[in-house]
Amino acid sequence: MTTMEDKMTPQIAEAPVRSYGGFLKNNLREYGMLLSLVAIMAFFQVMTDGTLLKPLNLTNLILQNSYIVIMALGMLLVIVAGHIDLSVGSVSGFVGALAAVLMVNYEWNFAGASLLCLGVGAVIGGVQGWFVAYLKIPSFIVTLAGMLVFKGLALVLLQGQSVGPFPDQFQLLSSGFIPDMFNGETLRISSLALGAIVAAALFGLKLRERAGHVKHSMEEEPAAFFLGKNIAFAAAIVWFCWMLASYKGLPDVLVVMFALMLVYDFVTRRTTVGRRIYALGGNAKAARLSGIKTERLALLTFVNMGALAALAGLVFAARLNTATPKAGLGFELDVIAACFIGGASASGGVGKVLGAVIGAFVMGVMNNGMSILGIGIDYQQVIKGIVLLAAVCVDVYNKNK
Amino acid sequence: MLRSGRALSPLAQPTLAVFSAFDMPSSDSVIDRPLAAAAGPLAGTPILEMRGIRKTFPGVVALDNVDLTVRAGQIHAIVGENGAGKSTLMKVLSGVYPHGSYDGEIRFEGEVRRFAGIHDSEACGVIIIHQELALVPLLSIAENIFLGNEPQRWGVIDWAEATRRTRELLAKVGLKESPAALITNLGVGKQQLVEIAKALAKRVRLLILDEPTASLNEHDSNALLDLLLEFKAQGIACILISHKLNEIARVADAITVLRDGASVQWLDCTAGAVSEDQIIRAMVGRELADRYPARARLAPEAGETVFELREWHVAHPVHADRDVVKGVSMKVKRGEIVGIAGLMGAGRTELAMSVFGRAYGRRIRGEVRMHGQPVDVSTIRKAIVHGIAYVTEDRKGLGLLLEDDIRHNITLANLEAVSSGGVIDGGAEFAAAADYKRKLNIRCSDVMQATVNLSGGNQQKVVLGKWLFSNPELLILDEPTRGIDVGAKFEIYSIMAALADEGKSILMISSEMPELLGMCDRIYVMNEGRFVGEFAAAEASQEKIMRAIVRQGLA
């Protein structure tokens, strides 16, 4: 292509301006939500006289929010693709009911029943996605219908009763902790060790990624900032695991959740499928004209959402150790709120997995903190609603600035 | 800020009345400057005077000491490259940027005006018609014309009155449509006329048109310009922002040239014809030796045939019984630039998109051959794999992920090239994008910049880069220079010429005949779904192309 350059008029390239202040300013938005979460945690830590960050409460915080976080991962993809899924609460409730009927009434093996339930979730997502992607029916309407249908079907399955308890192995999904091989009396050593290994591994990955960026002379954050941020991050993971290790160790569901989080973060940031989902949400027509099979991709995000809603349903059922007709009620709102608090755009194309996770924990910490403070469920909802609106307002304001 | 008026003055030719901005009468002189002595261009009372307008955005001076004088009953053209400040100036004038957010003075009909919003300016009769039309597609013409301004009786809309007045207004603008027709069923040209009718429904003293003919074909453009001349005869002043210099030469009485946010030149057209070259010189601030890069034209018989289309038929996607493309056959050779000329609605875009993986139409019949072999292009993916790329005419709507950065846009159509096993190699992707930024001279801080902030020309280069990255053999360019400025046009032409030299085949659809004649080796003429003529570069001319279209229309 040398001939082309020769014919072009020369142009003086402007050197990018680099400075710590400028960098911080540009990236404040990215870390803004994380800082808000830290601030909210600090606030409740003080208000609850240190109860919030007690090992027992931290463990509860994880267990209480795990199913919301799991669904938020799928919802983020759906929202980034430019859609919405209102049915996730009902679907998770329905799948929990199905699991209970299979395991309790029909005495299926817990593993087989769980796998079938995940499959059923994926199929439900696929059917809804098919209406959205191929028949071009707005996802809001399709999944609103789905919400009603599966809420009703859960009632049908349970015949209006609560069904339980579940087999012991199944309960471990939500109440189990990773086994401790060192017989630590007051500290679960293996939990702490796992935390340290993960922290070190993530730090190493970040270093490698940075080295790659530097090699290609991509715009990079200042070294001191990079190191400070990632050391703080690694330290936070170790501290967090330390706290949990001094209670019962890492909950099984945390391991599942964290693994999923890493996978989805990787998929959205580094894979072609992830990139294409962002393209689909950013400009569906341009994506299609770039050779992206937009219908199939939209369908895929719904299949994925269905499977994750099913997983969340199983986690929730295992936690309650019973399937109730009310399970899953209103989950979709928390999940969608988590994505929007985390910076996803309602018009599609924008949003981050870590943002959605942080958003879920912002909601979770507020739920937990306000409950400890004894604030009634009535005012809790008012406050959560205001926080959602405020978070999105700040985001929109920042974007327009 | 550099005031380049002086630097340019040596270029001014004595036969033409060229004033540098410095020679303009200074503002502090007076209200109602004595005009009796002024001849020609200065005749007529100034209806609008903008003096020393300065508008800054954080970190950027968008307008610096701009002067603009429009006289009653004049058509005043404003030209300048993209980013020269034309739109900003009009936003200051219309109150979008309210008084106080800029420095300088606006005098309209002799009085100092401090518009706080678009309502104030409209109340004074300053009506602006934006490039992107502001009509509600699913409402009727009458409903659109009186939107927010409905004739009413006791609070109830008087539709009979609205319809009657709409008929009058449509007659004035020469549009033969029922007032009840929905906007969505009208072509862009007719929609533009509805916008003008809407302006006329208000008390209009100064009509501002921002690129009114950008998406119109030649016929509709001419009709619109005639309309402006008619308004002028009725005493309505007009500001015309346009990139099409031939149109300006046709209708304008005076021209203000903006460059880098300053008014660098004021040209008077009443004293004698102003040449296009002269305007271009003032716009870009340098001599443009040629508007098209020199390239050796391919001899008609030379070269291997890369792309061939045989008996291609396409039906309308909604009305399946209506054929939009009717039996088109064509060839494009290696290293050849082939043009398709035609009026709006001739079926050119539909032809191109249907070839590109059936992105348009249904019941598609015919055969596509690459290098003599029939190929399956039934999906866009397959078309890309077979080496076909289509650069859309609608870069914002169909070409770009506007909120995403340059890097992601460039690699989108060929992510496989920078990934393995479905995992993207961020470094390789960055390097690829940076490579195209350099090759295509995309002006940006870096490739992580969002494309929404780029100028039209640079956006177009990003879209071009995206398709070059897919490594096509046949590049279909649909209106590749629409809405971009003269300097960027030349760059796009240079890229095209360089690509052809490298052996790429280029199929160029354009409504601008001079650019087809300037760039192409061969030109097909399309009308009503058929090819009605084919000319080699040497024998083609605007007259011949128009005649081919018209002759077919008569038959």
C-alpha cells in the first residue's frame, strides 16, 4: 500500500497528551462505580458499628446476592445486544420449582435433575429469543409474556404448595463451603490459599496484558497508577478471602460466581463473539452489513440468559431448601437495576460485566446494610429506587459532558 | 487566530470583486450605515449583520471574530470545509446557542437581537432548515407543517383550515401531493419541499438552508434552487450552506467563506462570475492544482475480468411484484474504476446491496461471477469471503458503530484476521487499526477515539478502512464523497486511485457526475432498474449521460 501513502497529503500527527491528572480524569468514570461501592460499604460499615464487614455478614452478603449476580451476567449481554429480559425472575422461579418436583416428588438424582433444569432454562431462553430475533417482536413484549407464562407454570408445577426439602448434596450448592484440607481451627487455610493464588494469577495476567499493550505502543496508564491499582485490587481479594476464611471459608457459590464472572468478562472483552454483541447493540444494521449474523447472535444472548436464570433458580432453591410459588418474584428488577447502575446503556452497545457485578453488589450492600439498621422494607425500596435513578443520571451527565 | 484574508489577496483577480474580511465595513460605524454610495453588492439594506462573533467550547475556539452580512432579498452562500464553523455560526444565529454564550453582536432588521432560544429567532422570522430533516414520518404533510402551530378554533384543531393552507403552501413550493399523504411515503426531495413549506407557514424573513441538496438528485436539486430564486424575487433573504459549488455559482449573490472558524473571504457574485476554483482556494487556503488525482485510465479492452454480473433481477422487499433491478449485466476488471450514474431511485444502491449478500430485496435471480467462476453470495458473510465489500452511502446509519472507537470499527468486518480461536489479539488489532489510520490519514488523536466525534471525511475514511481491512477484490463505493468537504474528497479520490493501481476493482455509485467523469474508466448509466448506457471515460460527458437517462425515460 506504499503507493497510497505517496499520494496522500502529509499530515502532522498530534501527539497524545499524557499526564496523571488527565488520565485520572478520563478514567474516573470507569472507576466511579467501584468507588461508589466502596463509599457505600464504608458508610454502612460506620453506621452498623462494623457489623457489615464481619466475616459472618460478608458470607451472608455473598449468599444473598449470588443469584442476582449470576443473572446480571446474562442480563448484561442481553442489554448490550439492545434487548431486555423481564422474564428472568419467573424463569428462575419456574426452574426452581421444576428442580423440586424432579428431586423431591420423583426422587431424581440431583446432578441429572440440575442438568435438565439448566437445559430447560436454555430452551426457554431460546424460544423467547427466537420470537425476538427472527420474528422481530420487541423483547419487552416477548419477555413480559414469558414472565406471566412462567410465573403461572411454576404455580402449576407446585400446585400452589411449597415443595422441599432438597437432597443434601444439592443444598451444598448454596450452603457448602470449599473443604479445608489443613484442618485450620479458626482459619480455613485452603480458602485463604485459593484467594492468594487467584489474586496473584490475576495480577500476573494484568502485567502480561500491559506488556502486550506497551509492545504495540497503545495508550497506557502511567506505571505507578497501574501498579497501585492492581496491588490494591489483589490486596482486596486476599483481605476478602481472609475474612471469609476466618468464618467458614469460601462458599461454593462464590467460587461458581467468581468463575462465571471471569469467563463473561473475558468473553465480552476479548472474544469475537463478545465484540459482535457490542456491535449488534451499537448499530444492528451496520453490524449486519459487516457480515455479522445478527439474528443468531441475539438468539444466543437469550439462550445464555435462560441458562443463567435457571442456574440462579437452582441456587435460590438450594438456599431456601424449598421451592415456593413466590420464588423469583421481582428478581428481574434487581437484575436489570444492577446492569444499569453498573453503567450499561438502555439503548444497547454499552456496558461492562464488572460494572454489572458492582451494580449488583451496590444493591446487595444497601439491602443488607439497611436491614441491619432496621430500616423497613417500605423505605428500603424508596431508597433503592432513588439510588438507581441517581446512578443513571450521573452516568448520562458524565457522557454528555 | 490567523486571519488569512490578507495572505490570500494576491490571488484575487482584478475582474472579480474579492474583498478580504479586513475590507468589510467595520461594525462600530453605525446603525443603518449610509448605503447610498454603495454599489452592486452593497445595495439593499442589510437584513442581518453579525459582527465579531466569537464562540468557544472548552479547549476549542469554534468561531473567532466572524462577520456576516446578508442583505434583503439576497441569496447568501456560506461555504467552508467541514469543521470550519458553518453550523456553529448558524446555531449562534438561530439562538440554539443563546445570547451570552458567545461574544459579538447580532443585528436583525436593524435592531440588536439577543435570541435566548430558537423560539425568539423564529418569532423574528429567522427560520432554519437543518440537514437532517425534522419531520415526523408517520404524520401527514398537513400535520407536519402545522406541528406545534395548529390553526384552531376554541382549542380544537381546524383541519379544514389546515388542509386548505397546506394546499396553498404546497402549490407555492411546487409539490403535487395530497396534504393527507404521510411523510414516510415521500422521497427525500419531496420531504425537503415539505420542510420549506413548513417554514413558509411561519412568517419567514430569512430562510437558512443547511446542505439542502446533499441527498437530492440533480433534478430535485435544480427544482429547489429555482424555488430559492423565486423566494428571492419575493424579497425573502436566504442563507445557503452547501458543498456543491456549482449550485452556489448558480444562485448565490454573495459568498462568505469560513475557514478554521474565521470568515476569511467575502465574494461578490453580482459583479461577475466567481469561479469554483477561486472558492475552493479560499476554503482550503491553498492552491488545489487538480480536483481529481491523475491516474492512467485503463484501456477498455485491457485487464482480467474480476467481477461479472449476469441478468440480475431484484424485487422490492415489500412489494414483491415490483422489480427494482431488471436484468442488469455488467463487468468490472482488475484495476478498473467503474461508475454507475443515474438519478435517485434508479436502483443503483439496491443493485449494489442485493449483490452484497442479498442485503436488499427478495426474489433475487441472476448470477455473480468472480474471476469467471460463479460464486454463491447469498449471505453477507459469503460475499465478504468471496472478496466483495460494500461501503454504504449512509455511513452513520449503516456504516459505523458511532459510540465505539476507530479501532473496533476498522476490524469489525474481519475480526478473524486479528483473532485466533475466537479470541481477539488486542495488540494485533491495535496495530492493524493504527496502520489504517496512517495509510488513510485519518485525523484523530488515536485509534481509541470514538467515531462519533470525527468529521464526515474522517468517518468515511474509517468506513473505507474497515472494508479495506476485509481485503476485498471488488470494492463497491456508494456515494463515497457525500457530505464531505473538498479537501477530504480529494483524499478519498487519491485512495481510490491508489487502490486501483494496486489491482483492486472499484465500482463507484455517485450522483455527482463530475466525480464520475473525473475518476472512472468506464461508466454505466442506470435508470428505472436497467442499464441504459455504457461509456468509456474518453467518450463520456454529462450531456451524454443525461441524454441516455432521458431517452430511456421517453421510450
